[in-house]
Amino acid sequence: MVDLHAHLGRERKAIGYDALMRVMETDEVTVEKGDFVCFYTGFADVLLEMNKHPDPTVLHNTCTGLDGRDARLLQWVSDSGCAALIADNYAVEIIPANPFKP
């Protein structure tokens, strides 16, 4: 598990390759071929705290997600050989996406 929440709290931020590698190195997380990689962002906690009355403005402006347009991050996902990316948010990547970064 990669605990993005422990490093960024509920800050809404797109996590690119460099930031992800820093978190993984700090927490000594290793991803091997066939692994399911789970990202904990805190999003599910925010949602549950709303007690069945979700506030779209809050939900669209909280917690981290991967930067799905970061070419180095996308290459790392492919090269890692992981079987799946999983997150407690609704898309693994942050939405809306940032502009593409080659």
C-alpha cells in the first residue's frame, strides 16, 4: 500500500512520478511484477464523514490522485509489471486531468 494521505493529508494534488517515488522510498514500498498496488488517499474517509450527505464541492476539491498525464509515471506503471492499481478514490487518477506532460 502506498499511503499518500500520510504525506499529503487531504490536499488536492496530482501526484506525478517524482512525488510518488519520494513517498515510496520514504516508506520503503517496493512494487514487484504481479502486485496489486493500493493507494490510500483519504478520499473514502472524507466521503464517509459526510454521513450519507455528500457535498460535491468538497469531494471535487479534496485528496490526492495520480497524475494520469505524467509520461514518466505512466511508463513506471507499465515497467513495474503490477497487475492492478487500486485506490480509495473514484478513479486512481485525479480528475479532471492535468494537461499532458511528455
